[in-house]
Amino acid sequence: MTDERQFEIRKFQPVDRARVRELCCETGFLGNPIDPVFEDRELFADYLTAYYTDWEPESSFVLLVNGEIRGYLLGSRFPFRQQCYAFYQNISLFLRGVRRYANYSAASKKFVQWILRTAWREVPAAPRRTAHFHINLLADARQVSTTRALTDSYLKYLHERGEKRVYGQMVVFEDRRGEKMFERYGFKVLNKSEITKYRDLHPHPVYLCTIVKDLEENNQCYAKAT
């Protein structure tokens, strides 16, 4: 990102929904488009974004670069409500996926089989009754300054509402999103688990990592300067 490019962080608005869903699919495969792994963008975006955009939009933020949304952070302060939503959503997604399964490509069918047989065993444990988030930025917007500003906006939002802890589950591979980066934002790595669906698609192991931040320990709730 050059000096001429200006970015800003603002709260998610309903008009942002379609763009957030698009970015979710554009970054769904290790920061790249999800299509080589799973072709059904509608179901993919529903699974990862629908609760946040439709049921708790007040806890989400977007990153704009020169006025265009290039990233987002979707968060939740109400984990029980989100879990209840996910229970019924998973049934709906399963039924919709079954109806479409015969028309999927071989790669998409393999992805669905992994979801049904294996995925639930590879998700690392996460704190219960704790605020959480997930964050995605397009490649040209992945800078320390933008990531820090987006994260800080959410952490400040949580702190102002009395939240004590927050966690996220981040995809980690090679040197991307290593422990040092998490420590820069005051997060600690709780645990991680390999995501086996990537073994045939990526030359190195890929992990899903649970990171936790104690908001009482860092009551300013801002990322540390680099």
C-alpha cells in the first residue's frame, strides 16, 4: 500500500453485506479465492458471515481503502446466541448442500465429505462464553497498519462494553500469522490443529489456531506499535 492510498475503519452497515460476502469468498482459500476448493460461494458465505451480518451487525467493522471495502472484521459479543444460530443454520446448510451435491465438481464433493466426516474433529477448542471474531483482508490491504487499525477498533468496542476476553481462530501456515504477530496484538496462542483438507492443495501443513486476549490485562486494548 503506497502513501497515496488512504484507509479508514468504520462500523459495518447493511449496505456492506454483499461486499463482505464477496470478500469472504475471495479470501477463503488461504487468503485466495475459495473456488478451487469449493464452488458454492452462496453456501460458503452463508456459513462464515450470515450470523454476523444479519444478527449482530453492530459488532462488525470494515476496512476501506480509497473508499472501497478491502477487508472486514466480523465479531460477536453473544456466543450463546451465535451457537444457537449455528445449530439451526448447519441443518439448513446441510439440506441445501444435499440438494446441490450431484451438480458439484469433484473438488467440491471432496470438500463436503471433509466437512461431514472430519472437520468437526479438527477445530481446536475455544473459550466458552467469550467474545470472538474473524478477520479477512484482500492481499493488497494486508499491512500492519490496516490490520492493527481494524483489530484496535474491535478491541476498543469490546472494552467499552465491559468484555473481559476475546478469542479468534486464525489459519496459520508457513510464516503467515505466526506467534510473534499474535503477541504484537497482545494475544496468546491457546492451541492449534492441522486442517487436513489442505494437504493435497498446499505444500506445507496448514493449522487452525485459537488465540486469546485478556482485555483486563491490557486495558488500553490497542495493538502494540511495531
